[in-house]
Amino acid sequence: MNERLGYQGRRPAATARRPGRWVAWAVGLGVLCSHGWAWAQGAIRAVSAQVSGGVEVVRIETEASLPGVPPTFTIQSPARIALDFAGTRNATGKTAIDVNQGNLRSVNVIEAGERTRVVLNLNRSVPYEARAEGNVLLVTLQPPVAAAPTAEAAPTFASTAAPDAAAAPLADIDFRRGDDAAGRVIVQLGNAQTPVDIRPQGRNVVVEFQRSTLPEGLRRRLDVTDFGTPVRTITATQTGDRVRLLVEASGDWEHSAYQSDKQFVLEVRPLKPDPTKLVQGPKYSGEKLSLNFQNIDVRALLQVIADFTNFNIITTDTVQGSLTLRLKDVPWDQALDIILEAKQLGMTRTGNVIRVAPKKELDDEAVARREVNKKLEALEVLQTETFRLNFAKAQEAAEALRQGVNTGSGENASTNRLLSPRGSVIADVRTNQVFVTDVASRLEAVRQFMAKVDTPRRQVMIQARIVEAREGFSRSLGVRLGGADLRTIRGGDAGYSVGGTARAAIAGSYDAITSTTGQTANLMTNANTTFVSLPARSGLSGAGVPRFAISLFSPAANRFLNLELSALESDNQGRIISSPRVLTGDLTKATIKQGDQIRFIRRRQAANGQIEDVIETIDANLQLEVEPQITPSGQVMVKLKAAAKNRLLRITDAGPQLDVREVQTDVMVENGGTVMIGGIFEHEESQGVDKVPVLGDVPVVGNLFKSRNRDTQKREMVIFLTPYIVDGAATPFQ
């Protein structure tokens, strides 16, 4: 019976990946002795290929006679034929034989454990026939037969499970979120030899576990959308003697699968195309391979990895045990991590040599090595080195070295990354030198530190533009109405008779009445003879108000009626542009300001209880305060405080009252780019009517007893920022 194992795939319509380098040798079913084969041929002596009568024949010669044809299996994509010789070693002296003849590209002969696998790498899948003749196995490749187009088939592998094996129930189905938003479907198998078939189906992935059953508690549909991975739902169903797992995904994704003992993992990752790099999976970049072994010795499995990667792998005597492993199209470094994690092993790497040992053993070695280094460091001779700084300040560099120096003992001891507990540092401000005394190994770290610290600070030109615009409109209508009776002053009788000898006089004020009736003399003026005084107001600019006046009087010029009409309409616009600039270093604060300093006297109570006057000052300035930081990407992070020129409104008992306009923020801008960091817009509109009660409400005539005013003002302030890196490509504004 054949089985299909999952492979690294992408959503349909994604571009196909190129096949990995001779990886098929590691794909199979491990120890195939369970079929009953008992080989005694000992070794494979030679492998050759030739073309005879239009067909290709591969000749495999062994030391002893063959009891029959060894177990074989095929892979459709890429096209390969694999033959397993149990109890056999590779005596050819080669692991790869280039043929490049007909449909046969090459032959790989790989020894693993107590067996040897021969893999025929083909250009395309063809029928074949294998027969044993004494100590020679002949594999005949037939010409390809034309066939109707069929759907792309997934790789198939021979199964080692007995045909009548009992169905094993699945133990658990779980889902977890992995690195880089990858969705991991974890299935606990009932049997490590359970055949698995994985294939894409539209936008989904279908996983079938052959000869398996699904308990009632696992027959469900999991909604995992909230995990934020490409996987949306997981549906598990029982179909005949198979368990079918439907994984529904969205977006662009790729998937891979691997099995370690009874744990099967399907990983669905978001696809992040990069035209400059072949995506191998999160955190791993090794060439992809496929492994399928059952109960293989860990040492032999590590040797397989070593043969594939050309790394030298050394294992300690404590590395023991066997492992059942099924991986498909996985980077070799990820496969190595999976193997080490499954057996609680660790590794150290020096050049192209990898040493594998149990994690506890490596941890103990690291602790012992650190203890030895501490003892050697305590006995090492101290040396003194002088560092002359060109750009950095000696005091600041010395302070950075002093931080965290170990001067205590026990739990309170602290360790510095640069200086040892015996190390010391002295800064000479006059010559800008730093003297460091320590062991040689720590001095080397100090040299590297000084080389990075003592570098010129990059310069940044910061330019701000503060634009203030004002716009105003004002309209005002007013009237003045007055009258006077001069008959008493000129020898007549003022006023009007109200019966008998009583008379009534009307004037604009008390002073005008007394002057009219003769009680006082020469007190009448234009100011006190006015009945209604509601003139138009001055405009926004404070200009005088245009007026128009008429007077009604008798021919004898003894009585007057005066009327004055005033009207004003004003419209003004203004703009103020302030452009402060300052040049400063990276991570260095700078301030530039221009304006007035206002002094005022504040009265306060002194400590002795007496009242005293103190002169205080306050700035009314145009100010720009910045602290730039150049990022590795060439942008500039600016921490700034910008203020327009404050205006003095009035002096109060508590001090001066200012009109303040400023902004304080952090912003990131590209080199030479301009950004608006803030703005304030004000719109003020007012309307008013002043009138004499009752008389001002009379239609038409009431206009002589009222004034109207309408004011509209708009004010806007906008602040722009432009940074220039002086040594960059941009040129500062001139």
C-alpha cells in the first residue's frame, strides 16, 4: 500500500519552486526489514548505467548474491526511484554518480545505519522493471508512455505497515500560533507508522490519516480566526478507514509538514515574497530536504545531515537513542533543530564543525569554562593603556566605563561588560585622554568601545517656518442727535408754554437746561446739547470715522436741531513669516531666540516680614529649541519646541499678561523633507446694536436712536519644519 506525505507547497497560482539538491535519498520508510527481507550481500561494490536498444539499464553489483528485488518506491515530483538494501554498506567510495544519459541524470548511493539506499534521479517519471541476477540487480527504465493530462500528484511513498494493520485512533488535534504569524495544526497520532497524505485543494489544505479513526470528542470544527494566522477553520471528519482534516486558509500562504514520533505538525505561514531572496521559512535558510525514518539511531540520523550539508558533526558518547521522523521539504537547519529538540540535545559550532551533546552536558561545560576564566582573569597581570580621544569627551567616556564595575562581593556584586573587578579608569580633562588599567582580554573590549565612541558627531541644520496670517472686516453705523434753544441768552423766552405762566424747555443734558432757562450762563456746548450720542466705532486699524451732519434752525437762529450720521467699513489683511534656523550635532540640544525682555516690579513679603519690591523679567521671544537624532535609515527624529513671538497684552497687578503661541512635539522627517507640525486657526465674529429704549424700536425713525456694529476676525498660525543632514545629499535652504 502506498502513502502520501505532506510537502512544502503554496497556494495555486504561486510560482513553482526549484527542486532541492539530491534530497530524495532521505525520503522513504526507514527500516524496511519488517517486510521479511534478510540481506546478507554485505556491500554494494559498483553502480553503472548504459543504453541498450533504446532503453536505459542501471547495473548495481553487490558482494553476495541477491535473494530477490529489494524494496523500492518512487517519487513523481521530482521524478526519482529509490531502492533500499538492508544490512548493506556502500563500498563504491562515492555518494553521487553523474550519468546525464537519456532520462537518467544521476545516481546517489547513501549509507545510513545498517542499510544503503540507491536513488535514481530522472528527468521525468517513467515505468521501470527490476530483476535480480546473482549478485547483480538490473533496473530497466522504459520509454515514457503518453497519457491523458491528470491533476498534479503529490509524492507517494511505500508503506511499511502491514496491510491488515488495525486502525489506530487519533489522540488529539490542537492549534497554536507560531513565529511570524504561522498557524500550526498539531495532531497526536495513535501510531507512529500511520500513513499521511497531504495535498492542496483550491485555497485549502487536505490532510488524510490512513487506517485511522476519529474519536467522537475530536469530530468538530475549530474556528481559529482570532489567532491572526492564515488558517481560518479546521474541520475533522471520518471517511471510511481514513480521518480527513480540512484546513481552510485565506490570503497568500505556504505550508510545510513534519512528524516526530507520534506528533504530526502542519504549519501554514503567510507568504512574503522577496525577489532577492529564496524564502526558506522563518528563521531558517538552509537547503530543503525530506526525511522519513522509523526507529533510526540518532547518531546515524546526524550522519545523514552531515553528508547532506558537508558539515563535520561530532557526537559525544552520551548521545543515544532512536527516533521516528518524517519531514518533507524542510530546511536542513530546521530539521537539525527538530532532531536535537526531540532528544533534548544541544550543539556548539566552530567553523564547519558541529559538536552535538546533551543540553545538560553543554550547560555544565559552559559553567565550568566560565569558572576557569574567572580564576585565570584573577591571576592575570594588569596592563595600562592610554586612549587619546579626538571627538568624544574623556570624562564622559570614563564615566561610561565606570558604570557597573564590580566592587562588592556575594549577591551584591555587579559585573561590567567592559572592565573586570580589578579594572580602573582615569580621565584627564586637560589633554582629553583616558587611562585604563585592566587585564589584556578586557582591554581589547575597551579598544573596540573607544573606537565606536570616539567618532565625529554628525551635524543637522534645523529650519522652522512660523507663518501667521490675519484677516479682519468691520462695519459700523451710528448717529448723534442734539438741539439747543438760545432765546433766553439772546433776550427772549426759552421753552414752550404749558399753561399760565409756566414754560417747559428741552435740552440734551442738565447743564444745557440750566443754561437755556438762564439759571447759569454760557454753559451750552455741543457735548451737553446732544440728545442721542451713538456714533460709529473706529475700525480695526483705528482710523477716524467718516461723519455727515445737518442742522435745522429758525430764521432768527435762536433754536437749533442738529443731526450727525457716521459710518465706517474697514477690511485688512496681514501676514508674518518667521524663519529661525539653528545648526547642531546629532543628539545635541540647541536653542535660538529673538525678541524682547519685559521687566516689571512685583511686590512680595520678605523673610523678615517686610514688604519689598523685586524687579523680575519675562521673555517675549521668537524661540526654536531642537534636539535632533539621525536614524540608521537616514531620517531625522526631532524633539522640538517652537514659539511665535509672544505679545504683551497688558500689565496687571500679578505681572505682565502675554499672548503665547507655541508647540512642543517629537516628529520624524526625512532628510531635506518638510512637514507641518502644527497650526492654530481662530475665527471670531460679533454683531451688536446700541439703542435708546422704546425710541430705538420705532420703525424708520428709530434708526436715529441706535447704532449697529459688526466685526469679523480670522487668525491662523502654521509651523513647518525642515531638517538637513549637513553631510547628506540634501542642501540646506539658502
